[in-house]
Amino acid sequence: MEDKMFLKKLSEELGVSGYEEDIAKTISSSFETYVDDIRYDTMGNLIAYKKGQGENRPKIMLAAHMDEIGLMVTKIEEGGFLRFTTVGGVDQRTLVGQEIVIYGKESLIGIIGAKPPHIQSKEEQKKAFKVKDMYIDLGLSEEEVKSLVQIGDTITVKREFSSLRNDRVTGKALDDRAGVLMILEIIKLLSKLKHRADIYAVATVQEEVGVRGAITSTYGIVPDVGIAIDVCHATMPGVSKEDASELGEGPAIGFGPHVHPQIFNRFKDLADKLDIPYQVEPSTRPGGTDAYSIQVSRCGVATGLISIPLRYMHTSVETVSMEDIRRGARLLTHFIGDLNGEFVEGLRCF
């Protein structure tokens, strides 16, 4: 239950790409008990360091992005209505009728409205609204709005994190704050074990606008091994098993040109040995997660990818299984516990 409450805090916190200060504070306050040091780089990535034991310690980087998709104010219209644009890959069709929060001089609740169907033309009724057709209504006069809101203020959908049946949860920004939770669970488990590797647990910024934070943080850390923890599509009506993983059947182990084959094989071997349910997520395109940025940093980093199956990606009702997160944390904890110089040396040859 403790992990679920932390995920609720993460989900409901502000952290639109490029504006991750608030979510970073929430993460830092939970990580600090289990690590030796926390720092921020110039981009704003949160880097938590946990020292290993002994000499010749390999360095492993765990990365999960803390930013979320969102909106931004672009214009104050006559009457106090606000126009806005998207930050990251927002599905515009899901926005009409949503309750939102604008982070101006103070937090303001509003709604996203558009022309009602009763007064639309027949042609308009056939089309989904686009952002340019929508506006935000704060219930304030134009003068009041101008005193509290300015161009560039960020906006998030107002959504309360909720528990569903079968240990499943739903809310906004679970992509990828579920991954941040997995990292916390890993460092908590490792605090009870001996491990040789130095661990760099990174909550990256600006993944949703170009996997930027992972580029700079990896360059600064120079890890021997980098593991990206993100989400992947889960099966649902209209989505086949060829394009998605099953919710509740374990984490998905990434496989493709962005993943080092020996790391992939070690993940599978450990999962089989420990009887941890898992799935394989094949991908021929390396973009879309921090794994690609980690892999190509400096002269290259041996990279792995663990994904959490998630339904309704990039909406305010993203849904995951808590058990998938726990299983992924257990798998990575054992991977890190077994990590030694011999394995790292072997990654330099196939």
C-alpha cells in the first residue's frame, strides 16, 4: 500500500516537460533515505547516488523520466478565455470537457470548452475538435485573468489517482512515474542487500519532448550499464498482442537494436530462475524511450530496457498493474546485486 500511495503523490504532482521542479522535490524527499547523495545537473535531472561495496565497482544507471505531457497558455482572448498549445504528444481528441489546473501566480481550476454540437454545422459535427477550436474558461473576468495568468504558464489535466480492482491503478502521468516508483522500490530493496555496483538512480527530464534529459545525464555519469525503465502499450480492445503486452502478466523486457543482447539474456535468465513472470517487447525502432539516448551517449553504453504495460497512454486515465511494477523492481534488484566487473567486461564483446 505504501508504494501505491507514493505513486498517487507522483501522479497528481505537476511536472510538464521543462517544468519538473515540483515533481523533482517529491521524488527527492522519498529517495533521500535510501541513497548517499542527491544532486541535479544543469538540465534538471535528479541524480541519486548509492555507493557499492569493495573496489573496482561497476557503475549502473537506472533512468525513468519524471516529466509529463501537458499544455501551455498561448493567448488571453477577449472575455478572459484562454487559448493554449500542447507540450508533448497530447491526444487532442481527449481534451474537450476536461477539468484543468493552470499554474499561474496561483493555481487556478478551469475547464476546456468548445462550440456545442447544437450550434455546429453538419460538417463540423463530423470532425473531432482540434486545439485551435478549444479554449479554457476559468470563470473569471478578462481583467482578473490578466492579473493571474500570463503567456507561457503551464497547464495539466486535473485528475485524481484512483485504485481499480485486481491491484490496478489509474491516473495521469503514470507514463513514466510508474517507472520512478520502480526505481524507488529497487533502491529500497538494495538497502537491505550487499551490492558491488555504484548505482545512479536518475529521474530524467524532458523525455516527452525529445528524450533530452537522458542524453545529458548519461554523458555526465558515464555508466558501464544503463537501464531505461518506461512504459509500453498494454492490450485493450482494438489493440492486438502483436502491438502490446498483457497488463498484469509481468514487466516487458525490451529487445531490439537499442538493447545489448547480453543484458537482455541476463534479464530473461534471472526472471526464469526467480520465477518472475515477464514478457518480451520486440522493437526495431530504438526511439521513444530513454534507452536510445543512453545507448548512444559518448562512445556508447550497454543498455537494457524494462517496460511496464500501460493502457490508454497519453491520456488522463493511464492504467497500470502494481504487481508489474513490483515484479520489475525485484528483477532489477537481483540484476544489480549480481553485477560485477567480469560481466561488465564481457559486454564489450558479443
